[in-house]
Amino acid sequence: MQKIQNPILRGFHPDPSIIRVGEDYYIATSTFEWWPGVRLHHSKDLVHWELIGYPLNRISQLDLRGVGPSQGIWAPCLTYDKGKFYLVYTVVKAFYCNMYDTENYLVTTEDIYGSWSEPVALNNFGFDPSLFHDEDGRKYMVSMVTDHRVPKKYAGRLVLQEFDEAQGKMVGQVKDIYCADGIFLEGPHIFKHDGWYYLFSADTGTGEGHGQTIQRAKDVWGPYEMYLPFDEKRQEGEAYSILTSRHHKDILLQKAGHCDLVETQDGEWYAVHLCGRACGEENPADAPRFAGARRYMLGRETAIQKMEWTKEGWLVLAGGGNTPRDMVELPECAKRQMEIMAGCGNTAGKPLTRDNFDAPKLHLDYQSLRIPMDEHYISLAARPGWLRMYGRSGLASRFSQTLIARRMTEYDMEAETCLDFSPEVFKQMAGLIFLYDTENYLYLHISHDEDVGKCITLLKAENKKYEYLADYIPLEEGRDVVLHLTICKTEAQFFYGYRDELKEADKARKADVDDDLRECCTGKVPAVLKEIGPRVNVSFLSDEACNEGWFTGSMIGICCQDLTGFGKYADFDWFEVRARNHS
């Protein structure tokens, strides 16, 4: 019998929030410092998911200039009530400090595919806000609370306050509904079932100890009673998690927690949750942060689990236990959808692979760092069939980078681009980048050297330590250059060559010439492409290995810099990012 294969949203898609409207399902996920803000997916069956847009796509809604790595948009909550979609979210402006700045906002729309409203400011007690629509029409927002005091008053704290939609603001008392010395909770959601209010919260951070708890009360203000499953397996201070991976480091889906719930049109219950797939490498024992921790290059992803109600009225993982499953039973709606799509092919959720830049605007799969890529940064019209990127600030900039990227979704991938670029000084660069954040990347780029002329080289940045992994290799003027990257597990190899030679290789392949491909550490590449730099262990591009950001995931992109300030441009003919050996 066919099942749902986890993760359902692969690569950097954390903090999922899910709703159903009729027969349609929608998931919102965090985007942090990447623009536009909040990623939305749609499905008819909980199996196939299609990216449909970003609610926060105007500077008037979201200004991320200056925010640090892994700051920005945290934990959006998507809800629906009486014909209107609601999205609450946090914009983190200050983190890794004593006093966090956690600004919470609400935007709304009646058409999830259309334009969303300007933000309404909410309270800023902490992050992970969630809006609850009660049956009597009243609305409440619950969130965790940050505490700058030393020591903190409580290890974990959640507050509730009413939101008055008519006035467009928070009103009334702010009340603690959860305070605890030992168990830290965040990512709270409230939902109602059979007369009970259920408080559904993530516990124990977002690392390998992550989990999910559930509490309930007869009144929305509490007091809430926590469900205490698997008591005999708990260690001192451990949360009462109904879903967690913490006791099973051998399973695929690690870091399981931060759930949200949806009831299908057939009365079935499913939970979406964040998870991670470890890359097989670990931090050194003397690492300044997370010493010895396993690394997660793909970041935190979204998975789904089937849930069921106990006879006592608690929601638990279907089938028993509290460990996430790789393969999950299909809902009835998926079985019906399979019958509908039989014979006509279901293309929903099919990822973008090769982009020839022949559309009037960029594909939704691309995101940029902190700012939109308007005409000051890129153009699809200046040279039809090409993407023109105007060089702006350097790769460390938190304000004005010309860069677009797509997610690394598997540990076996390849990427390729072709560009026409004629730099005049060493401060002008353009090329192919594999990055985690502004302090951690590998950058294969074309530039100009006073002694070599037009050239290509490979730059590595690891937590602000910079080194060139290749010499300045001369390039011929007037020839388009192809840049290629292959990734296998935690090893990567970069290649380069000329477009005209690659075309000849393609002709040879079509003529059944079998010597135009060669084996390398990461698969087969055209023989005309030359290796540049060594085979690199790229596991440092991961959540636990980066010194500042650790909530996002590895991205593959193209970019252009001109540190002279004159905006020298590079033209890209195509950009391909492909996951291999994954159905």
C-alpha cells in the first residue's frame, strides 16, 4: 500500500503551521533572513505539495535589512476563520544577546493566492505567536515569553491575550497560562475539541532533544493539565513528549517537534512537525558551540504523522509510541485524489530544476537575502533569455547583496550555471555559491587579477576564516563560462569549462560517443569540465557548525558583487539545481 514519504517538504522548511479550507491544505514555514517572508505550500492530499507564494513580499510589510543570520521571520502561524486567512509571525531583530527584540505581527487576506494586508502590531512578549479563533467569535494570541533576567524566573513560560479584530489590537489582560522551572515550551497552538481547549507546544529547544507536549483545560485561560505519557521512560527534567526522536538516534527523522494539527474532511487527524536528517558528520570535540553535536546540512524540514484520540480524550501518535515514522498511512482524501489523478499525471509539487530565465519574473523557488531583487539588482528584460545581475555589496553584507538561491534538499545533488561576465578589477566577482549564511560558504567565481587578467578561483569562508582553495586560473575573454557543483553526502567538487566546448560534448553524447562523461567523487560530469580546487568536506555548512546562525539550511545560488560601487553586471543563461537518486 502506498504511503506518505517523509519529509514532505525537503530541505530548509522549519516550524510548519497547517490548515484545511474545504478540500485544500496549506502549510506555512519559517524563512528567517531570506526574502520574501514566509513560504506557503498547497496540497489536495497531504502528499504532494506545491509552493504557491509568500505573504510578506513588500518592503512595507517586511524590512529585514541589518538582521543577523537566522534572525528575521520566526515560526509563522496560519489560521482561517469565516472566509479570511490570518498569519501571525515574529520578526526577530536582536538575538544572541541579553534582551531579545521579538516583534509580533498579523497580516490577513481573503485570497491566499492574492495580496496580503499591511501588518498589524501585536504584543512582543516573546516569539512563536499563534492565533486561536474561539467558537464565540473571540480571538486570542498565545506565545512563549523571553526572559532577560539573570537567572530567569522560569525555564519556560507561555502567555495568552485577547485580540480585538474590530479595533485591530491586543486588548485586556496578559495572563500566564504555563510557567515551569524544568520544562521549556515554545511554538504553542490552542485548538478546541469536544469541549476541551488543548495547548499544543514544542518542548526542549530545536535540537536532538526536541519534542512535542499536549495539555488541556475547560477554559481557554486554564488551568492547563499536561498529558503524561511514557512516564517510565523519562529521565530527570525530561519533557512529557507525545512526539520526539530523542531516544532513537538511529532513525531518519531527528529533532522531531514543533507540531501543528489538521483534521481532514473525513475526520482523520494529522500533525505536521519539523525534523532533520543528519549528514553523518559531527562537530569537533573542542568546537566553541555544540561540541560533538551531529551536523544537519539540510536544516530543519517538515514531516507529517497520523494522530489518533485516546478514549480519555488525548491526542497521540497513531499506532502507539512517540517516535516519528518515515512512512505514514495515507488519508482517505489522498486515496480519492490518486483515483482522480490516475492516468493524467500529478505534477503538483514538482520542483524547479533547470531555469533558462525565459519567464517574465523569477520562479517562486528563489529567495534572496533580506531584500527583494528589484531592478536595482536584477533584470530579466535587459537581455531576454538571460538573468542580468548587477554587482552590489560583498557577501558579508546584511543590507544589499545581489544573490538568489534555492534549497539543498538531499545529500546527493548537482548544480550548474552559465555566465557571461567581463570583470575589469579584482573587486568585481560573479559566480556559483554554496552557502549557509554570510559567514559560511564556498564561492566559485570569476574575477580579474592584475597579473592574470580574467580568472576563476574558489573561495571558502568558514565562520569568518577565509581561504582560496584554488589559484587564479586564467580565462579567455569573450567565451561564456560554465560553473558546476556536485555534492555527495558531505563531499563537494567544483568544476568549470567553456560553454562552446560543453555544446560539442552534448553533440557527442547524442551521437553515442561514450567517452564524454567521466566518473568523479560525486557522480558523472562532462569530461570537458575541469576540476577546480580539492574535494571539500562541506559539512560545515550546517545548523550546528555555524557560529551565529543555526536555524536555516544550506542553499545553492548565483550572485554578483561589485565593490567599486559602479554596478558591473553579469549575465546568467541558465541555473540548474537537481537532486539525484531521489524519487
